[in-house]
Amino acid sequence: DYDFSGTTAGASDVFPSEAGQIKKGGYIMMKGRPCKVVNVSTSKTGKHGHAKANFTAIDIFNGKKVEDVVPTTHTTYVPNVNRSEYQLLDIEDGFLSLLTEGGDTRDDMKLPDYPEGFDQEILKAFKDGKSLSISVLSACGIDQVIAYKVGEGGREGERVRGPAFIFMGATFLCRLQLQLNIDTNVTGRGGR
């Protein structure tokens, strides 16, 4: 007899893509981790062959900066990234009890350990009696709380920080670095 109860819909954690097709704001697998691209620069074809894409990305789960250079015609992988919203029911022993849209409960989600102190913010808001909507990012078999929204008991729709704000900060830093590089190249003297 065969047991098919543990099957999935057949969706893969990643899908192939040509490196030259991945743009800023997109996702890419770098060093085995799902990352959000914050900067892409390409070099022209040189005497050694292919044009190269220089990626700067931020790991979507721990916020670490990752860089890699890949020939633009080579295949790289893009993670399937999904964002889900749940209603927080309870917190017990560091685990969240979440209500799905279908009315089922999910009890396997841990309080986030990144960014530092984010778990305590959620815990405090919950203990203060606020109704919380939890945002969970899923990719490559990893699920992590990335943000929460306060409902009843707070300002309706109040968005609270999470790793998503770190992406915006990283984008700003990349733009700042790009502007510094442009200024340096325009003056030709290292910006002096």
C-alpha cells in the first residue's frame, strides 16, 4: 500500500532563472540562502568571455549582507517567497498560536529572534491586550515572523517594525554608496 498523505502541491522551493534577468528588488538564492536584491551592476563582455552581474543582497531572514558575481548568461535560482497574515491567538513557551484564514490554528511558529528585541515587542503588545495580526514570510522551508499590525486596543492598522524596514535601510545605504561612487568618478580625484 502507498501513503500519499504527506504530499504537497508540487511547488518547488526555488526555480531557475538566468542571472541577467534578476533585477533590483527581486529575490535570489545566494550562498544557499534566500535573499532580496538591493543592488545589481553588470560588467561588459571582456576578453575572458561573459558579461558578469554583481549582486548585493540582504538575507530575508537574518538581514546579513551577501555579495556574489555571476555570469549574466548562467542559470541561478530564485526562491519562491510567500507572505501570509495570521491572527495571533496565544503565546506559550515562545511559540505563537495563530489563526489561519481557513479557521484552523497553527502552533509551530516561534517568536522571532531577529531583529533583536522584536520578540519582546510582540510579547509586550500581546500582554497589553492588543489584537495582533502577524505577517509571516516563507521561503525554502523556513517560516519567520517579519512584522505585526495592531488591531483593536491600538490605532487600527498601525504597522510595527520588522525586518522589512531593514530592507529599506539597506536600499538607502546602497543608494548612498552609489551616489558616493558617482561623485568620486565625476571629480576624478576621489571626491576631494
